[in-house]
Amino acid sequence: MTNHCLSSIGRWGVIWCISILLTTIRGKGQTAGDWKLEKMPVDLETDFALSSLPPHLREQATVYLLDPEKGFYVGRQGSNGFVCFISRTEWEWAEFRQDLAAPISYDAEGARTIMPVYLDVAAMRASGKWSPIQIRDTVIQRIKNGYYKAPSRPGISYMEAPMMRSYIGNPDKIRVASFSLPHYMYYAPYLTYADIGIDSNASQPPFLVNPGAVVMGGERKGPFAYLISPLNEADKARILMAGQSLLRRLENYKSYFKVEGGSGHH
């Protein structure tokens, strides 16, 4: 699940709203071969995915890996209910890119309700039979008709990785970048800014990601909203220090994985 702003960390709703305006133009520019992703080295993909979790949860977590020909598969079966993987396609943007990589984890409830979207999107893209716009529209329709269910209880998605590569920017300039912003995402189905009495441009936690702004339009409610809590500077520094070896491996694999200055959010 999961997509934004280097200079103003509170403009989640704005980014979600403008993304829908860009998707049709971007989707039409795709060529037939853009769907196929490059397979990451298994050890690198595994370690990158696990970095999304706190260290004490990694050993017993289930790791999903991506087969560009088929979609996600279980690379390592875990036992603690947590799953982790690298998201390589952000369906909301209706665009096939080769350079996106966002380590995501979910607890058991998120694995049951939210992760199926990622699994289906990856399978659709891997088949080569779906355009980016068709995938986006299919996911939207499935959300609207109840095929994808909202989490039924509070839960958490850890995103402690030292780096992720995703869409960032302000409303006047959207781009893809590699950045560091370890954070936690708490499930907040159907929640809007109005519900919790905060301005959509709030610059203090909690921040709200409301995919309903894309899926349903405007301030209408969607099932996969999150409350976002960035880690404090001390914890972020600890994660970056522990992740130095992983960051070097990622940079050696693809130069665009080098973290840019500052921080952002996905």
C-alpha cells in the first residue's frame, strides 16, 4: 500500500488528490515492455524487506519476494504473523516504473486485508496483460464493491527501512527520489482529516494518508487510510547507522538507490 513531500511533511491529502490528475497522462505513455521488472538479488531483496521491521520481529517474519514473471511468492515462511516485502508498483499513479522500491511490513491484520492489493497488483503487472490504467481502475472498482476489505481492528505497518524510493514532491513538482524517513503507519480505515479535527496541511503528528482522496474523490472516505508517525531523530539516526551496509549494497546494485539529502514521505 502503499505513496510525496520533502519540504512539507504534512501535505499528504494534497498529494493524494493531485495524483489522480496525473495518472491518465502518465499511463498513456507506457509501452508494451514497461510492465516487466528486473529481479532483485534474493539476498538483497530479503534483507531490504526485513529492514522495514524492528529487529526483534525479523527472524520470525514471513518474507515475500517478487518474481517478475509471476508476482509475489513466499521466500521465507515465518511464524509471528508479520509479513514484509518490497513494493515495486504504486498502482495509484497508473504508471509502470522500474526504479520504485518501498520496503513495507504488516501485522497479521494488515497481511489479511491490505496486502492482497499488493499481491494482486504485482500479479497483474507480471502477466503483461494489464495496462497501468487498467490495474488502477480494477483496484478502485474492487475497493468500491467490497472485494478488498478494510482492517477490522487497529494495527500497524512498520516502515523502519533506512531508505525507500518513491514519489515525492509538492503539488507543483512531483518526482521519484530515494530518501530516508523511517515511520510507523497505523490503520485508520475510513478516517478523514475532518474526523480527527486537524488541518489537511498539518505539520505535526499525526499525519493522515487517505487513499480515499484518490479512490473515492475529494474528502470521501477510503478503507486503507493510515495515521503516520515518523520516528524521532534519535531513532532515525540509529536506523541509519545500523543500515549503512545495506545502503551500500543497494547503491552498488543501482546507483539511483543513493539517498538524497533531507527526508521525505511516501
